[in-house]
Amino acid sequence: MGALSNPAFGALSYLVSVGIGSVLGYYFARKRTEHEVAYGRRVEVVERVQLMLVSVEEAFEAALAYVRDPGPSEELPVKEIERAIDELERYYARQEIWLDRRAFADLDALTLGLRARQRTLECLPRSYGDPDFERAHRRAAAELQGWLNSGLPEARERLTDSFRAMLGIGRRGLLP
């Protein structure tokens, strides 16, 4: 009987060890998969936000071209700018779960800046008969050009740094 119980005890302890190992392996594999899925989702959100920002920037560049040389055949693309900003704002508000606080705050700050520029364009005189028409357009063109050359790139760089920190990526690769 003693010889029989020793292999049974060994088999039982083996089965218990395998069972515990399987449960732990499953748990950690599941956690790893959840982390990979969440990271992948964050990357998708960052890519989508960056693409949306490109379309917003293009809309402002079209507005700059109009403000520099307003013509009777074209209309100031304020509605396109507003639509692009609204789309961006709705998207990142819905994806807030995938963004950290810093990235979300930087997106909010950038959106506020975009809205301010949009309101400036909305307030431009539309009639050639307005005595302030040319001066207002020259001033708006200079301000918009300066913002597109320095203000917007700085805000986008801050946002990119936030995204890099959120994803654990440094300027030259993964952070330690």
C-alpha cells in the first residue's frame, strides 16, 4: 500500500501544480492580451486625431488663401472649419477613455485655440463696401499666417509629446 500511495501522491501533486500553473498562465495571458488591445486602441485614437488635425489645418490654410485674396466667386470656408473642429471635438470626447489626462487637456487647449481662430474669421467683414474690409483682411491674414507658422505647430508638438508620453514612446523610440 505504501508503494501505491507514493505514486498517487506524486500524480496528485503534479495535477495540482499543473492546475495552478494553468490558472496563472491563463490569468497573465489574459492581462497581456487586454494590455495589447488597449495599447492598440490608443494608437488608433492617436492616429485618427492626427489625421483630423491635418484636415483642420488644411481648412485653415484654405481660409488663409481666401483672406489674402477674397474673391466674389468664393466664400470664406468658415463652415468647413467649424465642421472639422466639431468632428475632432466629438471624436476625442467619445474616445476619452483611451486618452490620459495630459493628452485630453492638450486636445482641449488646442480646440479652444482653433475655435478662437474660427471666431476671428467669422467676424471679418464680407462686403467690399465696408470701409474696414481691406485692413481687416490684411490683419487677419497676417495673424492667421503667424499662427499657422508658429502657434499651431507648437500646439501640435505639445500634443504629440503628450501622445508619446501616453504611449510610452520617446523621441527616439520606446521609453525605458
